Amino acid sequence: MSTSPTPASPTKTPTIKLPFPLQENERILAMHRRHWWFLWPMTALLTLLALGPLVVAWIVLDKIGIRDDLGIFWWIAVLLWLLYWGVRLIFNWYRYHHDIWVVTNQRLIDSLKRHPFHLRVNTADLVNVQDIGVVKSGLTPTILNYGSVVCQTAGAGADEFVIAGIPHPESVQLLIDNERDRERNRIRGVEGL
């Protein structure tokens, strides 16, 4: 899920509580999550892994005639099994919804919370972004139109800033490119005064 990647509709207040503060006069232009492809197939797989073995065990134990003899022990095992896979499903959902990339009028922000006791936030100032590329590789990314935006940054800690697996990466690349140029022009104008 992502917000509109066009700079024409910047928002000042995000619809979710951000795990990082905004700088003075900073506006959110776009907020992106990974494409739905990163949530639903994994959810389906985890559900299959949770229910499949139970169905097989039910059939096998019934065929050999001991399912009814297990009584409460069977249901305790089923409950523990489902509890384990339920927790895995919750963390899968949590990671998806708390892995966000934000493009503001001043910087790029990558925020990831794998679970409630983990937080990683990386930022890159727009003026430090040197090169911007889009990577879409494979059948699924091409058909579903998702990919990664790779930004090379300058400065002391020159690095690669990757906005991975997002829908419509070309429009995000264009937004970052336009905002980078606008921010550079603004800084040149302030320094020229």
C-alpha cells in the first residue's frame, strides 16, 4: 500500500503514527510500503503450513484408529501448533505494516520495525542523493509493476539507499529526482544571499 507518489498532494500529517520525528518545515510527500505481493503469498504459505499438517495428522490418526484415543492430548497439541503459527502470522503482518519508506521535501527515510521491541531508521538528505535508479527483475515484478528504487548518496558515509519492493518505482524515482533538484536549488538560493 502506498500513498500517491505525486508531489502535487503533500500531506503535513501522516495517517499513521510515525516512529521518527519530522524536522522543522518538513512535509511528507509520499509514504510507501512493500507491494502486497510481499504480504499475501507469505500469509497463504504460513496458513497452509499451519493447517496442512493438522489435516494430514487428523486423517492418518483416524485411518489407524487412534485419533479418538488421544482425547485431550490431541487438542492440546492442536492448540499449541495453531498458537505457534498464529504468532508467526501476526509477526508477518506486523513486519509488513511497519516497514515503510517516506519521501519528504528534505530527506528519504527508511523505517523498519520487525517486532514491537525493534526499530531501525535510516535517513538520507535529498541534497546528498547522487544517482537514482530503478530495478525490476523477474516475471512477477514486471507483471505486478513493483521494484526497487536505488539511490546512491554522497558524503562521509556514502552508501546506497534502497527503497525495495514498492509499487510503481518509476514514479517514486521521478518524485525523488524532482524533489532533490528543488532542494538543491533552494539551498543554492539561500547560500547565494
